[in-house]
Amino acid sequence: MKTTIQLIALSVLLAACNRTLPCDDCEEVEAAAEEQADSDPIPDLPCGGADLMTDDENCGECGHECPINLVDTEWEAGGCQGGVCQPTWGSCSSGWQTCSEYCSLANFECVEGGCAGASGLRITVPAQDGCLPESHAKSPIESCDTVIDYESDDPLFFIDSVCCCAFPGG
């Protein structure tokens, strides 16, 4: 029994010896460690650190750009959300019956209400101008299958349209 008590006392004494005592220069050691961490190189992040979930120039992967059309207007559409390009407006046109027809001819899909709540826009253009949808009057086309009316009541104006299409990879 005396041997058991001696062994326990010896174990307690050895355990106490393994404890780290506070250092005299702890603040200096911590400062040196922080300085070393600050001088470590920044890790090489893909696409220069772009957020692949929201970056319009690196959507889902480096270099995959998502178009944004009619920027800073009530009809702005496109961009990157959740790592996927969102639907956006196609080019101005005046020869298609419906937006479904327009988008399918380019192997895209018309998106119902997918661009600022519309499936397409009917654009009134002065005869001397080309189709500049940013600066001309627009009215929404509600459905991808709505037949687009290109008739103008004013001979000084003609009608063009843009359609909301989903682009590949988006």
C-alpha cells in the first residue's frame, strides 16, 4: 500500500512538471507570430478572387461572362446569380412572329417573364434611328407566344422588339 501511495504521488509530481509555465516574453512571441502571418503570401485564388456565384465576368467558372442588357433602366436583365447566367434580352429584331420563335432560331429558349418581369419588349423607334432600346419607348410583351405587332400608327416611327432568352450555360 505504501508503494501505491508513492506511485500516485510520483505520477502527480511528474504531471505537474509537464505543464507549460507562462513565458516572460509571451507578448513578443505573439507579435512575432502575427508579423509572420501578415508576411505569408496571399493564396492564389481562382479568377483573382472573383465570387463565381455572382461575378458577371466569371460566372460559375473563370472567364464565363454573363451579358447584362438595358443597364440602369427599369428593363435591366441578365447577369450572374447562383453561378448561372440569368436570361437577358436578345438583339433587336422585327421579323419574328413571337419571342419563342426568335429565341429558338438561335437555339435558345424564351423565358416567360424572365427579364424584368417581361417576355419581350416592343420598341417604338424613330425612322431615322436604328434600334437603340436604351433610349426609345418600350412596352412589355407578356408571353413568349404573343404575336408581336410591328405596325406603327405614325409613319415617322417603326416597331422593333427584343425577346427574353436563356443563353447556353445560364
